[in-house]
Amino acid sequence: MIYLDNAATSWPKPPEVLRAMTNVLERAGGNPGRSGHQLSIEAARIMYQVREDIAEFFHAGDPLRVVFTSNATHAINLVLRGLLKPGDRVVTSSIEHNAVMRPLRSLEKQGVNLHVIPCASDGSLDVKQVAKALSFGARLVVINHASNVVGTILPVAEIAPIAHQAGALLLVDAAQTAGIMSVDIQAMGIDLLVFTGHKALLGPPGIGGLVISHSVDVSQIEPLISGGTGSQSELEEQPDFLPDKFESGTPNIVGIACLHAGIHWLIGRGIQAIWAHEKELAYALIDGLSAIPNVEIHGTCNPDRSVAIVSFTVAGRHVSEIGLRLDEEHGVLTRVGLHCAPAAHKTIGSFPEGTIRLAPGVFTTRDDIHTAIRAIEKVVRS
């Protein structure tokens, strides 16, 4: 089996991640912050240690400004629904995931002014268009760091000063870049960074988070949910301090511990080395696909400007047929369709059918890529 769906969920996971799951349940099975016994204390210690690691990983400074959520969608909704009010203006791009577009469309119906900047057909975003859109001011700019459909990297560091000059905060969805590229929220000017654990950070499903820079006044963001936090239990009002304000309910300590193991595995091998490996695989995919008749590759076709996501279509063929045959006949696992990002597919011209998406990962080999290309050629030619 050749797994090329790492943009959805990375697989396999490092052995250290699997061991972390067992270890935390054996020695830290209590509820962190809710009890005073040793299992609860150990769980709380692990949870804080992971906050410190994530704060360092993203150059955030204060670990208490790392908020754990169930995934990136949860974190995005926390910001959008907690910050934006009727009359506020929010600017986004036309290649966003539905984790961004659906809550924004919902908020638009409630009186939020939404402006969508059109990207080019390769997924790139012109900074001049951003400046033009922000000439009218905004409360928030929300963009992905890299497209989940074509992998195109957006110029976050160039957008940040434009957003701030317009009085807007910058929310960045790093679901496709965290764990592959170096993400420095201070150097890049990111106010709010969303990440998920189950993709390139090599953790399990069900864990993600929000990193809040010191530029953000958290009193302006209402909690998405309220409830028990283990702090100020004498009060029936939600705590107003971080991270408790946004972390109601029992945390996913297993997911947090596994995320910790995944991040340490990545650090041990080096983010730059991992990105270089995945770029090499992307170049091989593009070269191989370019030689197959009737195949159209979408995006920049330049792995230096994108993460290792390669989307393609075949003239006169349904993407579902191609994907099914690759799986059943050749054991090549891909993702076909709209990838929960219809706006992106409208931008690149592949709506309503979508594309076949190939997303190698850190464990993918050159031999895997060569085998996948041969399989695609067989399916396309038959």
C-alpha cells in the first residue's frame, strides 16, 4: 500500500507516538487540574510541558497562550465566533477550507461584512490585492498558510504588516504547514495561529490548538463554550484568564501527549530536512505526471512555492474513477473530490468535480512515488 493522503491525516505515525498513548494512560490517567492526587498531578504536568513545547515550536513565548482544541476547525470557530460581531469587516482568500468559509458565511448572515479576495488560478495571492481590500479597514484577516487543494504557500509575512496597518488582526490556518515548514509567529507577525495535530505534526486525530500572540487582547474574544476548567470552581462564571477561558471540559490528555511525541520526533529529524525531503517527492510527482498524456496538474507546479500537495485531473475522466482504480487495482491511496474546499476548486477551475490529490509525507519514499506514477499511467491509459 502506498499512502498519499497525508494532507488529510498523516500515516503511519512514529512508534514514539503510539507508545505515548499507552504511557500516558498508564501513568497519568487522572483528570488534569481537577484533583490533587498523583495521577491528576502527572496529567497536569504533561499538559503544561506540551504547552511549553508548542510555544517554543511556534516561537510564541508564553505557554499559557497556547489553547488546546479538538482540531483546527474548532480553533478557527473559537476565533471567528468569539471575535467577530455584526458590522465587523473580515477579509479572507478564495482558496480557504470550509473550516473557514462555512463559519464566515454563517456570520455573514448575522451581519458580519465578508470580503473574499480572488486568488490566481494557481492558488497564489497578490499582496497588492490584499492591500486594496484592506484600504477600507477590517477587524480580521484570515488566510491559510498553504492551500489544502494545491499546496500553494501564501505570503503571510508580507500580509501581516498590511493587516496591522489597517487595524486588523491576522489569523493564520497552519493546518498544512505546521510540522513541515518553520512557523515563527513573532517573526511573521501572526496574531492568531491555528494548528492541528493529526497532519504533519504526526499526532492522532482529535487534538489541535490555537496560539495567541501578545498582540491580542483576549478580553475581546468570547469563549466558544463554557463549563468546568478546574479553576475558580467557586464561581459560576467562566474564568477570564488564559488558557482556562477557552478550555472548558476534560482535555484530551492522550491526544496532547501523543502530539508531544510527534513534535519531538520532528525536532529530532529537523523541519528543514523534512521539507527538503517532501519537496524532492513533489518534484518527482510533477515530473512523472507531466509525461502522462491528458493529465493536467493544478497549482504552481513549483514545490519551492508550495507544500508537497499535487492535484491533477485527467481529460474526459471522472476523478472518482481514477481514485477508485488506483486504490483497488494498485494500492495507491489518494483523496479525490472537492477536499472540503469548494471555493478553492472554483478558483483553480476544477469545480464541481474536483481533483485527484496526491500528498506524500515524511515516511513516503522515492520508490513509492515511482510506483504511484506507473500506476497512474496505467489507469489513465486504460
